[in-house]
Amino acid sequence: MELKRAFGLTLKRMRIEKGLTQEDFSLVSSRTYLSTLERGLKCPTLEKLEDLAAVIGVHPVTLLVAVYTREGGVEAQDALLQEVKTQLK
């Protein structure tokens, strides 16, 4: 799946799971911009990623891990986190 689309779907899923509306992001983003992100039309900057994650209540890396392991479940998340740990050493 294209990365922008995967990010958008993950962002939308996490937003809905937390019971948030697009309007709940109004202090960090316009509803129009959030909609373009969720539809996979744009990619956020690192600063915007941090802002969005804060509204959702997760660390920005959590949001990225969810994007990159979208279809692999817990096993894929564990494998990715282990790879990151190894690479940071």
C-alpha cells in the first residue's frame, strides 16, 4: 500500500478509536488539511506529525509504527521494534 494512503488510513483509524472528531484537531490543523491527510493526498511534516500524535495521545513513533505495520499485527510490530532497537545500538 502506498505510504501516504497507509498513513491516512492509520491516522483515521486511531482518531476514531480514540473517539475524536476532525474538529478535535482544530488547534493543530484545519479540518480540510486533516481530511487530505486521511485520504492519503498529503504527508505531514515532522512537526505536524508530532502535533497530530499529541492530540491522539500517542508518541509520534507509535503512529509511525502503526503505519508501517498496518497489516502485520502484533508480530510485525514486535519485529519492527526489534529491528529499530538493533539499529539504534
